[in-house]
Amino acid sequence: MFIVTLMMTMIASGFVYTIIELRGVTVKEQKLRAMIREYELFIGELSTEIHNHIQQELVHITHQIRMKREHPEIATDDTDTADLIVKLNERIGMLNNSMNGDYLQSQSLTGLIEAELVLAGRDGTGVTLNCEGFDDDALDHGTKLVMYRIAREAIRNVTEHAMAKLIKVELKREGKDMVLSITDDGIGIGDEKIFGPPRHGFTNMRTRAALLNAKLKISSVAKGGTTVTLEMHNPS
């Protein structure tokens, strides 16, 4: 029963591995723990996403509709409500994709990051993605998934907190290393937040970097933006 349950949760998290105990083929303990840890991180983020965005936006939409019903004499523009519904539907679609193992398996890392940038740019924020010379095929699915979720967390931190006008993402190779960087021109992050008590977003990014045996660096300048950099040895 444990094996079956584990396979289902790993698939939901985006990891698709086959565990056949009877044939003596099993995932190494270290990789298994990494998979379980990634799943735990994902579930926590899923809960936060549902509460902070979907539920809050539904409350806002409900309030607008209720006000219109209770005060029909007040002329209102339905455009704002319609725009909120469109954005909410798009966010739900992205959330659904993030839980769909088949979808994640079928997409490249650059494609997944590009979709996040499209969502981030909906409010007018400029976005760029530079992945010239980066070979997605060199990544196994587990590595791709963890790198994507680090990028996703960094991009969403920018859209929610940085007040940035531009987000730049770069994927490149430097010798035997792969480098992922997310840079914004927002208000910056104080050292007390970067190096102080654990914060949910930063902690998750650092934990995921550790799962890849990678280095995660966060650098920021007050009113000068922030850069999140992931450096990982090329497994190929």
C-alpha cells in the first residue's frame, strides 16, 4: 500500500518514477527523500496559492457582485469584475497545470518558465527570457521540475512584493555548470529578510537548491532590484 500511495503522490508532484519492489528495482533512499521533500514543499505552496490568491480574489469578486445587487441605482462598470474573473481563471489554469504530472512531463523548462512570465506580464510588467544555447534535453525530469519551481517562486515574489517594472530570466551554461538567474528592477530586499529568520519563499528555494546539490544566491540593492541565482553542476 505504501508503494502505491507513494507513486500517486510523486506523480501529483510532477515526479514520474516507477517503483517495482517485487523485481528488486527501487529508487535510492536519497532520491526518494528528495522526492518526498519536494512533494511536501509543493503541497505547502499549493495551500498558500489557494488562500492568498484564489480565495482572496473570489472574495473581491463576490463583494463587487453583491454591491451591484444591493445598490442597483449606482452605475457601475462591469469591466473590472470581468477582468478579475479572466485573471482568476488564468491563475486556476496555471495552478491546474502545476499539479498535472503529464503536462509537466511534456513541457520544457524554458516553456514552463515562459508561461510564468506571461502571467507575470499581465499587469504591464516587462518580462524577458534569455535561454540561447541552453539545452533542455540535458535535464532529467526531476531536475527540470525543481528548477522550474525555484524560478516560479522567484518570479511570483517579484510580482507580489517588488513593485518591479521589469523581470529578466536567464538560463545558460558556464563551463560545466548550469545557471538560472531571475533579476528584477524593483524596490529590493533588505539583508534582514535575506539573511534573517527563515521566510517561506526563500526557505523553499534554498531547500530545493539543496535537493539538487546546487548553490542559491540572493543579492539585492535597496531600490535597485534583486537577483536570485541558481548554480548547478551539469549532470551530463
